[in-house]
Amino acid sequence: MLAATLTVNGLAISAALAQVSPEEAAKLGKELTCVGAEKAGNAAGTIPPYTGKYLGEVPGWNHVKFSGDHPVDPYADEKPILVITAQNMAQYADQLSEGQKALLKRYPTTYKMNIYPGHRDFRYPDYVCRRAMSNALNAKLVDDGMGIEGLGQVPFPIPKSGMELLWNHQLPARAWTEDKTSDLASVLPNGSIGWGRAYGKGLSPANSPTVEPRTEDKLQSYTNNTTLKPARDNGVINIAHEPYNFKTDPRQAWTYSPSTRRVRQLPGYGYDQPMIGTNGTMTVDEDRLYNGSPERFTWKLVGKREMYIPANAYKANAGTAKYADLLTVNHPNPDYMRYELRRVWVLEADLKEGYRHVYGKRVLFIDEDTWHSVMADNYDARGQLWKHAMINYYYHPDMSAWQAGSQFFMDLNSGQYTGYGMTNETKKGAVLNEGKFTADQYTADAARAMGR
């Protein structure tokens, strides 16, 4: 493509090596939101138009910045406009995933989906919009999609391929720094629960509000997690570096063991290694429904659908939602889940020939307004549906973006499931974008010093 220059909202951008034309990119901020969602509602009026009227605030939640207060539901007075059950699900089959339909069929007396009015009223800060516009014209895949070049946030607001869509999921606008203690619950079919708790410090240069996140800096994010429960794993520290290019700079990870007081590197960390404390219901690469290198799967952009997905999920993350009520047998309590009709991108991953993974196929459902994957259906090597997962996102004033709250990973064969990333009964909720973490806190030496 020949070089060109486009001026949008006073921002001049080179279109050399552009992934979309200047004319297409000009739709951002007009008929499309600044990150690429359709602004208009649907023809039936069941999906509302985007308003973006709130920035850095949530009505009814008198949030004090960086306080760690738990979210307050701005829609607490709303009632469901529809309840989908096993008895009426056939009417809504086109708006449901295979995993949702399987849950309704398997648990016809206890599982339901409460559908609420849609709201598209929160927006990203201007710096996110500027980066999305720059990426629309300049970002590109490299090394067969194993990496990208551009700015490390919303790389492809108008995606043209499955790999571009995957990188939007990998690099949405989210927390720059995250300070959070969270709970994990492995719920067995008999109702007994195995508990876990971890303290995490996250640093994501890709989401810095002040420093432009350029991919030539190589690392998109750092994690530092200390296990607090169960007691046998107390004090285990895991540190990981996430790259912008998994071919040239593979993920690096280290673990500190309090029993040996040693730090060791973890080669090949991720993929389908079991997540500690989940009884096999989660793999390491299921956090946020998918993370890490894309190399083992072929990624296909299936298209966009109207679907009932978790949205504006304040109730499921509120401090008033106690675990005894939230964590019911076989699946989380449907009365705490909020679904809305939304447009989602559908991304399908098929295991490549010659590669190994417990999942032969994965389907991610990505909210067009946020680029966050909100649901996943995962299939075994025989092609049989095995698990359904969902994340309850909510808009957080600390960062003026969407925070991953409680995540649920449900095994459709065994009837057990895991609640992950929950903060309902922690002393504090997530503290986001306070900016108090630095890269030197995410090294093997840092893990060794923490463990002493």
C-alpha cells in the first residue's frame, strides 16, 4: 500500500504499511467507536446504541480512587426482561453458545440465564482512542502471527483475520498496574469446596496511560503472584514475562519454592499445564480464557454474532455477594449472573497437526465494545464439547476500562467447576493503575528476595 497521511481529530497518522485503508480507519470515532465497535444498535432495538457517556465514573458507586473498595451495582434495581431456561432455550438458540445450551440441558432445574436491558454507556480514555487509530493504519502481524509491530494496545480495531482478532484479545485496553488478592474455589459435584488464595502484582507497559507502549520494547506485561492458600503451597512465588513476539522472545517464567528456598526457571511455562488448585478444571493458558503463544492452534475469524453474554457484571463481583450464596453445586448461582444481548466476534482455534494440547478446539466470544473475551467453549481431542467458561467484566473507575472479575470454568462431563479471580470476600478489591510497580520487581532475584 502506498504511504498516505490521514488527519482524524487533529491527529496526523502515516498509513504506510497500513492494515486498513485511510477511508476505513476514518470510521473510527464516527460510525464505529474509537476501538472499532458498531455505534448503532441493532434493527430490532434489542441492542442499544453506544453512548459512551461515562468516563471514569460509575453511577451509584462513590468510588475513591485506589481505595480497593468493592464494586457497587449501578443497575441493582433492574429486573430481567427475559429468563432463558431449558424449556424455552430453543427460541433463543441462535443467540446462545454451544456451552450455554449444554449447561441448560444438563441442569434443567437449577440453571437459567437472566437477561437484562443492555447498556453501552462507558468509554475508554482519549489515549486509548489515539493508539487504536495509529494501530489501524500501522500495526502489522510479524513472524506468521507469532508477534506484532505497532503500539501495544488494541492493535487491530478493524480486524481482517483470526490472528489479528486474537491479538486484540491478547492486548485490549486494561489495567496498567494491578494490586489484588483473589480467591479460587474448586467446587466438586457433592458441593464441597477446595479453596485457594493468591496475591498478585501486575505491571503491563502495554497499558501505560503516560508512556507510549511500543512493541520494540519487547515485553507487554509482567506478573508476580504469591500463593497464600492452600497451606501446602503457601509462599510459592511465580513470576512471568509476557512478550509482544513469542517467536523472537518466548515467555519467561520463574518459581520460588519455600521448601527449598530456591528459584528455578520454568521452561515452556503455560499451554495446557494444570492451574494449581483447580482439580484439572483450568489450564494455565485459560486465564482470561486464552493467554500465551498462539503457535499450537490455527486461528479463524468466524464472524460477528448477536449473543447473550455476561456484561456489566457488578452483582457477581460485589462485596455483598457472599461465596456461600454465589458458589452453588455444578455451576455458579444464576441469580448473581447478568446477561445482555451484545454483538460479539467469534474466534475459533483448531489444534494444529503434530501439536499437543488437552483441547482439540476452542471457541472464544469477544465483546465488540471492549475486545475482551467473555466466554469460551472448549472441546476435547475427539471434538466433543467438554467445558464452558465465562468472565464477569465490569467497568472500573481506577483505570476507565473493563476489569476481569470472577471467572467460572465449568466441566460439562464431571459436574465440577472452578471460581477464579474472585474478590467478593477479600478485605479489598482490586487497586488499578496506581502505578507503584516497576520492572525490577519481576525478576528471579526479586522472587528470591521476597521468599527470604
